[in-house]
Amino acid sequence: MAFSKYLKSNLAILTISSLTFLGTSSCGGGEESKYSINRKEEASKEDFGEKDAYAGDGEGDVLSYVKEKPEFIGGKMKMFSFLRSNLVIPDAAKKAEVSGIVYVRFIVEKDGSISDAKVTKGLGHGCEDAAKKVIMSMPNWKPGMLDGKPVRVYHTLPVAFAKEEK
């Protein structure tokens, strides 16, 4: 029992020492290694962590990220329930026993409507058209917001296709 306590405390000290060494060690000699960070570069880099990424003035442009993201009214479970009950699997996909995911990127407009659906990854056998059709038939969403105003935002959804159980 005493040995395990001794081992744990020395292990903790060793871990802390190792982390301290890693945090305070330098390459020395004023020479930069490929692993060190140039202080001038670090100071000039802009932090996008707290900003919304978009191109243009935000009035008519489509944003790729906002803090207040668009949401399907009713939540994710209701959205996937909608997709499951409204997705029509093409006969060619049934015959080929296709299973997988089609990714569809679309725009949630300022009024919550869906537009410009495009497949970013497909499966073939008509699954792409079926996925786009079900997405375009969705009811309006809660739009994305930027500074308290609704904005156009890109959104990508996976639409799953599975083989029918016999």
C-alpha cells in the first residue's frame, strides 16, 4: 500500500516535471527550429476563434459559419424523423442494395427557407436526386443569426440510405 502511494506521488512529480520542461525548454542560440514559433508571425496571425467567417458585407452573401447556427424547428430528432419518413429510395438503389450516406450542402435563407441544394458526396443509383428532393421539401428552419439579424448560411446534412431488410 505504501509503495503504491509512493509510486503515484513520484509519478505525478515526474509528469509535472516533464510538462514543465516541455513548456520552458527552448532551442537555444537564437536559432529557430522547425518546431518553434516565430514571435513576429504569432503576433501578426489573426484569431478567427471568436469571429464569424464570411466574405463580403453579409447583406446578400452566404456565410459559412455563425455562432447562432440555423436550426430545424423542433430539433435534430424531428428533422431526422422528417427525412426518414419523406425520403423516397430510388428503385435502382433498392435493386443494387445501396447503403451509405449522401451529403447535401444547401443554404438556409434569411426567412428560413432552403435553397441551392448541392450534393458534396454521393452514392449513385439516383440517391443524390432523392436526397436533394427531400431536403428541398423540408419546412422552413430557424435562420442563422449575425449580430441579432437573420443571415444566409450554408449548412450540410447527411442523408442515410440503407439496404432494406428482407
